[in-house]
Amino acid sequence: MSGMEGILMVILGAVCLLLLLFLLFTFRQVRELRSYVKVLKEEESGIRVPVSFPVKEFNALVEEINELTDGYREETRTLRRKDEAIKETITNLAHDVRTPLTSIEGYAKILMDSKGLNQEEKESLAVIVERADTLKRLLNQLFDYARFESGGFEYQMEKLNLNAILRNTAVSFYSQFESKNVIPEIEISEEDFPFWGDRDAVTRVFSNLLFNALVHGNKDYYVASKREGESYVFLFRNDAADVTPQDVEHLFERFYTTDKSRSKKTTGLGLSIAKRIVTDMGGTIEANLKGNQFEIKIQLPCSNEAAMGKK
């Protein structure tokens, strides 16, 4: 090997070494940049990626990342402010309207019990009471939704008998089933289903499911409870009058309803609220479409001493 070839080899080796060092340095900068981006993605803070990279192109990339991050944070803050304003509006509206609505319903019931009314007047008052009750239910659902979303819903824990609550709730809907000239098939277990939970919340779940069946079904109503292994199982079934397989995938989403015309006076929140409560109680809820039958199945743990925050 001549002297010139030796010099070229040394120069080539030096170039390769410099290139290797540059690549290692670049990889190090990329790893550092990725660590900052990970922090930006996982943590809600005002941190920005420092523009301190020796390579000009990296600094330009960092500036773009910081601009995107700042824009995202501002949009998030704006959306949160709007969301809180909406929740507060719903809460205030539900509260302000429920009081006079209760008075209207109460006076209408007093008039219905008074003497001297003809049949037409009694029927008109019955319509007023029914409409007031529907509106009150819608307002209660909006109020519950706002409380859940704002974290203001607090469970009042006590020992319950789930079957007793289901029986009482089903009885409260008797007149509504009767008005449709149907008698639901009820198979509630005679066994006590002891459970640690919130009485009003459990009642709200059963009530929402029965109301949903009445609104969207016309016949083949079925309500049942049974024990399966370590779970309490509750079934609510009716004809699938307006439910499609596509609907089943979205039924528990808030504000979703199969009644696209909104003519059935529902908020689309009943099933969403029911799912939230059941999940908080450590259970599961699912909807199924079996031929011409629509079914909602709830499973709650028989032993739920740790559920819903019990110490």
C-alpha cells in the first residue's frame, strides 16, 4: 500500500467515524425529543419542548410541535369551559323547571279527584298529568346526566334486596302497561338478592329499563331475575319494534335513540345513565337482538363488598 492510499484510508476512516458520531448524536436527539413528546401526550401541564438542539432542522421541528401543542391546549380549555357551561345550564334548567312542574302535576291530580267534572274534563286532566310526568322524567334524566358528568353524583350506600326493589319498580309501572292493554310476564326470584348499593340508583336503573321497554316496545314484555353462579342476573325483554342490529351497537351512548323523529319524548340518556350506574356497582349491562326480541341483560356481583367505595 502506497503512502497516498494510506492517507486516503485514514481520511475515509475519519469520515466514517464522524458520520457514526453524527448518527449517534442524531439518535440521541431523537430519543430526547420523543421523551418530551411523551410527556406532552401523557401529562396535562404547560411544559414546552425546549428549543436547544444543535441541529437547525430539529429546532424547526420543535417549534412546530410547540405550536401544535399550544393550539391543542387552548382548544381543550375552550371545550372544557363550554362543557362545564352546558352542564351547569342543564342542572339549573332541570332544577328551575322541576319545582313548578311538580306543582302543576299536583294541582292537576287534585282537580281529578274533585267532584263535578265530566268525562271529557277528566280525560283532559289525565293527559296533563301524563305529559307532566313525562316531562319530569326527561328533566330528571338530564339532571342525573349533568351530575354524573360533573362528578356531583354521590352514592348513599346501604344493604339492599335487589329483588324487592325490582318488584316495587315493576308495580309502579303497572298502570302504564295496563294503558297499553298488555300484561308483562314477570319471573322475579323469590330469593332475597342482598346487595351493597344505593337504593335510588338501583331504582333508577330498573325504572329506566322498564320505561325504555314501554316507549319502544308494544308487546311480549318480560321481566326476570335469577342467580347464575356468583352473579345476580336481571332480564328486560320486549318486541323489537324499532330496534336494528346497528342500533344495538350504540344504545348505551348518551343522547342516542332509535326514535329518529324524537316523537316518543325520550332524551336518549336513560340507557346511558343505567350503564353508568351498573358499571359503578361493579356489574355489566348488555343489549341483544334475538330475532324479534330485544333484550337487556344486567349482571351484578353477588359479593360486592368492595363495590361503589365500601370500605
